[in-house]
Amino acid sequence: MAAKPGRRLLVAAVLFVVGMTAFFAAWFGLAVLFGDGEDGGALALNTVLVGFCAVLLLPALH
């Protein structure tokens, strides 16, 4: 029995969300680990990454 197209889309969306959450958690962990401990270190790196990904992903959502 073949899966319905809607179900495939739902599974793909869930996998995408879980994957992106894991990616950002790992990125934040590395930024904190290798950051210099100042306010501008890890948070600035995360802001740049989140902003860059938002610019790439927002047009895809429209």
C-alpha cells in the first residue's frame, strides 16, 4: 500500500523541523564552547547564522 502524498509531506516537514532544531542546538553548543565568553562572541555568531538562514528560508515559505 502506497503512502498518500499528504502523509509524505507531513513526514518531510516533521523531519525538516527536527533536523533544523538539532542543527541549531549543535551550532549554539559549539558557539558557546568556542566563544570568548563576552557578550559579542557566541551570540553574534548565532545571530548571523539565524539571520542568514531566515533570509534563505523565508522566501520558500511564501
